[in-house]
Amino acid sequence: MYTSTQKRATQKKLDDQAMPSLYAIPSVEDYVASTQRRTVGFMLGGGVLAGSVASAYVAFGMDNTLLPIALLLAVITPILLWRFPRFSLFFTLAAACLFELDQLSGPNGTQYADALTDRVPFFWNVNTIFQIYAHTNFKGIPLSLFEFFLIIAAVCSVLRTVYNRTTTLRVGALFLPIGIYLGFVLFGWIGGVVNGGDFKISLQEVRSQFYFGIIYLMAVNIVRERQQVFGLLWVTVCCIGFKAILLTFRRYVTLNGQSLPDQGVGAHEEAFFFNVFILLLMTLVLCKVLPRLQWLMWSLLPFVVLANLACNRRAATAAMVFVFPVILLALYQALPDRRRLIVGLGVVLSLAFSVYYPAFKNSDSVIAQPARAIRSNFQPDARDASSNAARDAENANLMATIKANPIFGYGYGRPYYHVVAMADISKIYALEDFIPHNQILWVWERVGTIGFLIFWMMISAIIIFAAQTLRAPGADNITKAIGLFVLLLIFLLIIFGLLDLQLSNFRDVLFVGLWTGALAVTPGMQPRELLQRQVGGAGR
């Protein structure tokens, strides 16, 4: 029996244990002193930061405010990465959707008056930044701001791991095929440089492929909850939507009725992102998920369509022609309760195309641009015929290089063979002899037949995993939507890579690599409501 004396003794013991915690509660004076210390720290830090930026501004003779802003961000970024670990992933996604790889030129050869995102040097080499904004022939650092960002994020992650004494590192279900392929890329990189390849050009070639593996691991280790996946979707939509508004404004306000430039009003990869937007909207609608995000996307859709047309890329039209049947077939298998709607949508699209194409294939209107792009593959005009001939010559030269180096490849940093004469476009594209338009053959040429087979094994592994996610028993519509979205992204990237310099493009590869990482961990996530029910049940 538990006597009253024992009860009193136990209560006294508990009271004695609780007394120190009462004295540990901070007083008003403690709060005031802490606030004063933080204020002094911020003032001293701000003073040092301002002095450093001012000194750099004077020392380098800067005449542009962007570089001081970059210096400020260089100081603030480590603080943000330490305080908010997820910032690295979300900011990388936003940067991939927003920031160009180079400055763009308008019809008269000068920068557009509304230039905004292409002024942000996030993906530029530090050397280039100093040359453009500080007017110095600086050549000491062959790294980009993005790579410095990755290094800082990695250092913060390691320090946080040591500080918190946690060593958990996830690699996800798709790391093995990705890692094996990157091993062949590394082998080709070393082989190319050892055999006389240009190191800087080889670095430019392999960057995007290593970015794919790095951003995949970042996503696998950072994305833990459904809410984070939703946040990534919102960032994707808002950034692509902003870019669509900007390019629509450029086409119809800045150019003010001038003829559309031959290369369009945006970077080549913008068409990839606008196609992504359209496919994501279809996915969300047919899977019946995230209605608020759908409403935002419907409001931005006109700008996305107009901006896509303003980019004037035939590859965008070709990609959509190939990907639409994929999305319909995948949804038909994954959503049995929506099969009538999916079949109806397929019939409507087929009938609409059978009317649209004959009616507009010879038209010069804006709405006829996709029809003209399709026609150019069968009845090209002079401009498209010249482009097709150049690409045919390029493919012949690539195949000659592959046949001369069939097993282990030619390696990176070396110009491919020229057995067929090609037009000289080095003034507008300096890497024409290294990074061709057909990037599927480029992979084969650089890493050889064995590496090429491993490349397709990696792509197949991602497609199979996405398809399994779509058809997994018990998978809810959110999980199916993410699986379908990544499946479409892979098809889209491969088609663009076949046609238009996209597998070596940092932005496209970062975007697809991030969502591949998110896919790898999505099936293991449970809805928050289910987790709450499980916790409640365990408590009871």
C-alpha cells in the first residue's frame, strides 16, 4: 500500500526537483540584456559588412550596383543556409526556373530594355562576372556563383551534422544507376583531359551531369514531408509564371510590334519550362489535387502560352507532340476512375489537331506557329532547311567520332571529328565543335558505348520507378501526380536533348534532378492526416 507518509515524501522530492527550473526562468532583465546584445551584434556586423562592400566597390572601380549586391548576398547566404537548411533546395529550384545562363541580346544586338533575370549572374563564372561588371580581365576562379553556393551549403551541412551529432545520409532508391553513370562521366572527363582536351571546356561539358547527381542527393536528404513537396510545386509555378509574364511583356510591349527575332525573345531552355508548366497543370487537373494551385495556374496559362510562342522553338512543339500520348496512356493506367475523361480528352485533342494543322500550317499568324513548326519537319522553308542540313552534318560528324572511339568514348574537352563540312556558327555559338545540338549522340560520343548503355539504364530506372509509383497499390492521387510529373519530365528532357542542347543545360538538368530526388522519397511519405491519426492511436 502507498501510505500518506510515502506520498508526502514523494511530493517533497518532486517539489525539490522542480525548484531549480523555477530559478532557470529568465527575468525581464535577462530579456533586455539579450536584446541589447543582439542589437549591438547586428550593428557591428552591419558596419563591417557595409565597410567591406564599400571597400570592394572602390577597389575594383565598379560602376554597377549588382556586384555590391552580390557581395552582400555572399555574406548573408551562409547565415541563411545555417539557419534554414531547406533554403538551399528551394532557392536552387527558383534559380533554375528564373535565371539565364548568359545575358540575352535583342534584335539590334544590345540587351533588352526590360532585361531583369538575365542580369543575375547566379550561373555565371566568377571570371565572367568580374569581366562584365568590374571591367577587369580576371581569370583566377573557374567556378560559378552557383558552385560557391553549393560549397557553402555542403560546409554548413557538415558543420550542422557535427554540431548536432547526426550522421544520417539518405541516397534514395535511384542513387545506384545515377552514381554508376556519373562514374563513366568522370572516366570520360579524365580521359579527355589526359588526351589533350581543353580543361575549361571539359568542365563546361560535365558540369550539368554532376549537377544532376548533386541536386538529386540534396532533394533526397532535404525533402521529408508532403508539405515540402507542395512548397516545391508552388515555387515552380510562381517562378515559371513570373518568367512567362516577363517574356510576354517583352514580346508585346518592349518590342512594340517589331518582328519576332529568329531565336525568340528568351533563352532556348525557357520553352522547356513553359512545356513543364502546361504538363503539370494537366497532371494536377486529371489527378484532382491541389485546387488552389490549379486556379493560380489557370490564371497564368495565357501568359505561358504567349511566352512559349514568343520563344519560337520548334523543339517545344515536337516535345509536346511526343509527350501528350505518354501522359494520356500513363493516366489511363494510373487513374481507373478517370478513364472515360482521359479517353474523351484524347479524342478531342485528336479531332482538334486534325482540324488545326491543315487550317494553319501555311498561315503566318501567331497561333499558327506550332503548325508551322510541325510542317518544317516535312516541308521546311529556307531557314529551317538550312538548320536541318546543319544538324544532319553535325550528326554525321558525331557518328564518325563514335565509330572511331566505340568502346570507351572520345572523352570531354576535345572537338569531335569533321568528316562532313559544317557551317561556321562559332561567332554566335563558341562551343559548336564540342557540344552539339543532338545531345543523345553527344552522350554516346563522350562516354562510349558502355557508358551510353549505362545512361539508358539510368533513364530506364527513373521511368520504371515513376511508373511503379503511379501504379503502386494504395497510392493516393498526390503520390500518383508526382510520379506522373517526373515521368513526363524525363520524356521531355530526352526529347529536348535530342533536338536542342538541353542535356548540357544547367537549368533543365537541375530542375529534373531535383524532382527525381523528390520522387525517390515521395512514396515513403504519408499524408499528415494519416500521421496524426497514427500518433493519436498510439497515444490512446
